[in-house]
Amino acid sequence: MNNLFIHLRLHSNFSLAEGMLSFEHLSKFCVDNNQPAIAITDTNNLFGALEFSLKMISCGIQPIIGIQVNISQKGKEDKDIGEVVLLAKNYKGYKNLLSLTNVYSSNDNYDKFIRGVELENYKDGLILLTGGIENGFLAKPASLNNIKLVRKRLKYLKNLFNDNLYVELQRHGIKSQLIAEKILIDLACELNLPLVA
């Protein structure tokens, strides 16, 4: 029986201070565990995308290219910044990831983030996962029981990404994740959005 689990959130050794996994190790892991595909979602960069893709393809594994970034709905005046994961679903999406990393790198703001207007300009061909509990655009306020803010942000993201938006759940046995999970599931059902775990 094939393993249908696919990692969609992974930091390689190109995510400085966040990951140490080499592509050699990852390809062996996928082969040993019958995982047909794997995503790379390094923080704020695509430095490893080519090397990752070549290694995975050489082992018969489908590479999925993505990034983890902070976004802000309004821009500099918006203090509410949160992390999301963007995955390329096609060549247009990959080109838009490149554009977003260029925008990010050229921003002169101290707290680096992608502004809502930039996200809107480069959303085509991208899938958005709503982020984890620590700094997630949705999960962080959900863990603080701020349903009003979560609903507002979820509607904003749904308006931008439509069928390419997935509400992200994580289960590591952390109390804040349990608080957030119920809110995220309820709002995903209310807005008819799919979940990804």
C-alpha cells in the first residue's frame, strides 16, 4: 500500500537557524517511506529550490516548491503580521514566488513582510496554507481566542485565493493548538474551506 502522506511544510538547511535537513537525507527518507512528493518551504527564500528539485526528481519524488513568509493585510501601518506558506502549483506560481521573494528582499522595513497589495499582484498559481500556531496569520489569533480577527483574516484570504486557500492545522500536543483548532475548524466549515493537517 502506498503512503499518501506528503510533507507540505519543511525547512531545509537553507532556512538558517530553522532547519538542518539535507536534500540527500530528505530524498532517502521519502524513498524509504514511500512518500511520492515533498515540499520545501524555507523561510523567505528559494535558495535551495533548484538543488532540491534536481535531487528529488532523480529519486522519483515529486518536488513541491514553496516559501514560508510573513504577510500583512494593509502594509506598514498594519501591526498584525503573520506567517503563511505559499506553494507553487504550476510554472506561473513558481514565477510569482520568485517575484514575491524579490519584493521581500527589496523591502526596507525593519520587520520584513509581504504586503497585501503585493500578495494580490502575485497570487496566481499559488496555494496558501494559513500558518502554524507560533506566528501564523490565522492560528496565532485563534490560539488567543480572537474569533473576530480570525474570521476577518480568513475572509480576506478567501477573497484573494478562492479555491487555493487551505486552513492549516497542526497537532503537537500543545494547549494553544487545541484552542486554535476548534476555532479554525468551525470557521473553515462556516466559509466552506478545506483543511490541511
